[in-house]
Amino acid sequence: MSATDLHFELPEPLRTFVDERVRQGDYADPGEYLRDLVRRDREAQAAQRLRELIQEGLASGPAKAMTEDDWAQLRLRALQRPA
């Protein structure tokens, strides 16, 4: 994976907080801290989307048994999805 530089300014209290996290040994450097925050945010977004999909499924009505044709259609949709 290639890296891209990202430059930004933080207010002094935030910079002090980040520096303290690095000083405590939680992160090797401020960049590692930022990468961790971005990863966690991405995971939180994915978890939220999953919760929404589950709620959508629950609200869609009573469950019904899947037929072999239903499974075949799902397999076909899965194969046609971009990676």
C-alpha cells in the first residue's frame, strides 16, 4: 500500500494530547496515532452500517423459508458483485 503525506495543524491542546499519548508509549509517533483513529472510525462506520442492515431486515416483516431458487439468486448476486 502506498502512503500519501497529509499535513494539518492542530490546536495546541490537541497536539499536547497526541504528544502525551506518544510519550506514554501507546503509539510510536503522531502518525501512528492518526492511522489508528482512522482505522477505528472506519470500523465504527462499518459496524453502524451492519446495525442498520440488521434493523432493516427485522423491519421487513416475518421470516420465510428460503427456496433453492432464492439461494441460487443470492449466489449469482454475490458472484456479480465487484470485489
